[in-house]
Amino acid sequence: MNEQAKIKVLIIEDEAPARSIIRHYLEKYDNVEVTGECPDGYCGLMSIREHNPDLVFLDIQMPKLTGFELLEVLEEKPEIIFTTAYDEYAIKAFDMNAVDYLLKPFHEERFDEALAKALLRINKGETRHDKIRKLSEEKPEGTSSLNRIVVRKGSAISFIPVSDIRYIQAEDDYVMIYHSGGKALKQQTMKYYEKNLPAKEFIRIHRSYIVSIEHIVRIEPYGKDTYVAVLKEDQKLPVSRSGYKKLREKISF
């Protein structure tokens, strides 16, 4: 394989020894070129945009931007091999998708196995965008609920604290998040937010709406067996029959 055909690899990992081990394991591969190393997710995001790597070794728990948050804001997604010290992230979805998962400390044989999977997919030219999106929407078992949402506008990255969210509305393949600072569009599903937002603080009142419970002022009848939720800002959102049942269980009115 000539120099131009080399597989470009980026290492995004906050622990220097782990970065060194990955680079060391890659040295024997003549068809692989390490284009850079990053100690945090934000640096990693900038480097992915700059180098357009074919493969990224990505830690999950990192400063500034986690591995999952980084995936959420990427436009073009390379192949991903996760590296982490936390086994609670090892869910079956990782093995079912176009990524692998290395639990630290990992041995060279296990590393080679993961790399072989990624190289095979890269050489086949398989589309992995939907697979990576599915992976980024998985909530690892045993982990806590969301406490912030990362959003991208142009090249700028910002965070919306979950406590600032008023409601979320379905927008085809996206969701619009209405919060105290405005609104933000995300390419994620209602199912993802229903699963990951704190259950005591948010409720899905309709197939198209998830609402912060503290922002609900009252429930009003809208027609025969139909209702609307009135929010503090005086917005009125439709409530489905199942949503009304859930509201009755959580709120006294």
C-alpha cells in the first residue's frame, strides 16, 4: 500500500500513557498513519475537522467534551473505536454497530482484533453514519441521566443545561429544544430524550412533545377527551390520552 493510501488515525484520549500505548500498538502497521493526538474532546473535534481521519480511537469520559457529545456534533463521522476504563459502557450495542470497544487496560491482541474490524469496514467503504448515530443515542446501563446537551451552530459548540429546558418538540428527523436561552435543533429522536432525561423532571405528554414538569402550570380541556398543557410562558401543548394518564400519575390537578 502506497503512502497516499494509508489509513489516517486520530487518537483522542485524556490519559497520556493510554495515547502512548495506542501509538505503540499502531507502529507495526505500515498501512496506518497517526495524524494527531488530542487530550480532550474539544481538541478532538477540531482535529477531526482538520484531518478528516478514517478512524478515531476515542475515550468516553474526557474534559470539555465527552466522547458521546463529540459524536453528536460531528457532521462527517469516521470509524470509532472507543477506549475507556469504565465497563458500564460495554453494552451490546457497541458490538452490534460499526465500532468496537476497548476496556482499559487492553492487551495488544485485543487491540489488533478491534483494529482489524475497523480496517475491514474502511476498506469496504461501508456507510456508518446511521450506525454511529445509533451508538451515540444509546444510554449505557447504570449511568446517570443527562445533565446537559451539546449543540453546534456553525463551528461554535455550546451546552444547554437540562435544568434550562422547557420542552422538546419533534421536527421530522430532528427535535427542537426550547430552553431559557432560546431554541436549538438536534438530529436526535424523541425516544432518546424520553429515555435519557431525568424521569422525575420530564414527561412525554404527546408523541411530539416532552415537557419539563415544573413548567406546567395547569391542564385544560380542549375538546372531547382532549387536553392541552399550559406552560409558565403561556404556551399550550397538546396532550395525548397516554400523556394525560402519565400526567395524572405524576401531577395533582
